Amino acid sequence: MHNPKKSAMPQLEQMVIGVDEAGRGPLAGPVVAAAVILGRDPPQGLDDSKKLSAKRRAALEAQIRQSCVWAVGLADVEEIDRINILAATMQAMTRAVAGVCALAGRDPDEILIDGNLTPAGRSDDWRWPARAIVGGDGIEPAISAASIIAKEHRDRLMRDLARAHPHYGWERNAGYWTKQHMAALREHGPTAHHRRSFAPIAQLAMPV
């Protein structure tokens, strides 16, 4: 689990955590989940991170980090390949929520998760009440905040990895399938950060 971060811990009668992930679909890099408790004065204009410009998303991330309580949880490529991407995503969410609960010093009253599944029954360490909301990252501000934290955190990780592995364009494609990415895979082969259980990588039939 990434070290969680606390700014001004909101003293709320009811504690609701928003959860979202970034990076289920890419061919490379970890999956990252974020969990956020909104403060009493949350940032204005929260929305699904995919609908925001890069500049607006970065500005909102800074505000969320300052005014909310948040944590991120990761599942790396080895774990993704070992247990599959869905299970790894559920583990990352569990780690993110555990981080926020540790900061808050209590369990939440409710957890709102973007999508149609929760980690309940899919992660051994999950122990909290949760509700999945399809499209929640666009309608629930706490989930929107989590989507922004998760995407910005993962994009930074991929930019860092791109410096060591410049052929694949990760600073632009964040590990997703692109023509440049696939061309580089055919020429240079997969790195230790590629998901070998994913079909486009496995189908290259390259030795591990």
C-alpha cells in the first residue's frame, strides 16, 4: 500500500468514502485505486477524471490532497498476472480503503465504488459496507475525487517508468494499447512492467 496522506481530517457525523481505480485496461504498469473522504469544503467542479482536461485535473488533484483525506492502493504487474486483473483491482481498492480508515481512526458508514462490483467476497481483507454505482465517478463527488487521485497517481508512475523504458510511449499512452506501443513491443519485446497475462502480450509468443 502506498503511504496514505491526511490533510485536514474532517469531523463528520457520517463517514462516506469514495473509491475508484485507474489502470484496469493497460498492457503495462500497476492498477491503482484511490479512496477519498471529502472535507467540509470540498473542491468545486469534481467530475469523472476522464472528462477533465489535464490542467483542470491536476488543479483538482492538488485541492483534493489539501482539503480531503485520501489514500491509494496498488497492485503490481506480478500480482495482476498471478491472480487476474479483476482480483488485483479489488485488492488495490481494499488497500486504499484500509489506508483511509487508518487515517480516520474508524471504519466508514458507507463506501461508494464506481462500477458494478465491490470487493465484498472478492478480497479476503474487505470488511466494510459498500455500494457499487455505475457511472459513479460522474455523479458522486467522493468517487470523482477518487478517480482524479487514482489517475493522476498512476500517470505519474507511468511517466517515471517511461524514463527507464523510452520506446513504448508510456508518458503519453500510460501503458494502454496504441500503435506505437505495439510496434515497440514487436521490436524490443516486453519489459518487466508488461502484463504477460494480457492477450496482446501473450500472443507475441516471446520468452519470459
